[in-house]
Amino acid sequence: MATDMNFFAEVGGEETFRRLVHRFYEGVADDPVLRPLYPEEDLGPAEERLRMFLTQYWGGPNTYSQQRGHPRLRMRHVPFTIGMKEHDAWLRHMRDSLDELGLSPELEQRLWNYLVMAARSLINQPV
């Protein structure tokens, strides 16, 4: 896990990740490709987990690890079919969410590069 306190502070701390993830899940709620991947009726728990993960990854409090242990992202996503269609839909909603943050181009690109890499790493179906 990255521990980049400077990045976390530069983007606006936890509030920025709260906004990013909340906007993302607003898109997921009505997405016919992604919504079936979230078995919980309420997306709130998934939203909280992603927010805690990204906050910790980028140098914020380690609440995610305290509550859930090691992230083990690939293992946690194995039960779900994730192909290019899901990958693309996830990134589309993340891009919309990121665009609304108004970050500097450098910070935005750094975060976007990570999100692209993370989305690609979770594909578990033939491409």
C-alpha cells in the first residue's frame, strides 16, 4: 500500500476521497453492467469500503486495514465476473467522478493512472 501523506493532503484529504467515491456510486446505482456486481441492496457499505481503501492507499488513516485486514483486492473480487465490459464501465464512472473534483492536472493524472492500473488488475475473465 502506498503511504503518500503529501498526495493525500494535496488532493484535499479524506473529504476529496469521500466526494470521489460518493459520486462514483451514484453512477453505479443505475448502471446495468456494474450494479449486479454489488449484492448488497444498499450501496452504502461498498461505498464506505472503497472510500476507506483509497484514503488509506493514498496516505490517510489506516481505517481500512484496522476494520478489514489486508486489502487483498484480487482475492476479494474473485467471486465477481470482471471482464472488459465491467472494467470500462467502472472506469467511465470513476472518470466522471474524478472530473468533478477539480484537481490540478498533475494530481488528477497521478490518481487516474492508479485507477486505470487497479481496474486492469481486477479483470478475471479472458480479454
